Amino acid sequence: MKCVICKQGETRPGSATVTLERKGTTVVVKSVPAQVCENCGEQYLDESIVRALLQNAEDAAGDGVQVEVRTYSSP
């Protein structure tokens, strides 16, 4: 797909590091599957992956976690 940010590059399969903050909790998830622009590096995540990441952050906040760093694993 054409990158909507730079409008020059095409996206390719790759990975991203995603940082989420929720209710005083910071969750960093590495190696998240993404489409990455070959020109500017903008990262695009699938809706199902975003949904899982947001649920993970909500669960961590509910458990009282302050900072968590993990590697992505598919749901």
C-alpha cells in the first residue's frame, strides 16, 4: 500500500515497537507485526493487533503494573 504520510513509499512487512500508556501504566511491546513504509518508516498495524495490544495495556493497568516490556506474541 502507498504510505499516507510521505505519499512516496510503499509499505512492506516488518515489525514495530509499540508503547502504550494507560492509567499510570506504561507497556512497551517489541516485535509487533506491522507494515512499514520503505521511505519514511511509518508503521501501520492491523486492527486485530491493535485490539490485542490495547486489551493487554488495560489488563496490565488493572493488575497495577507500572512498567512492562514484552515481546509480541499472537493472541
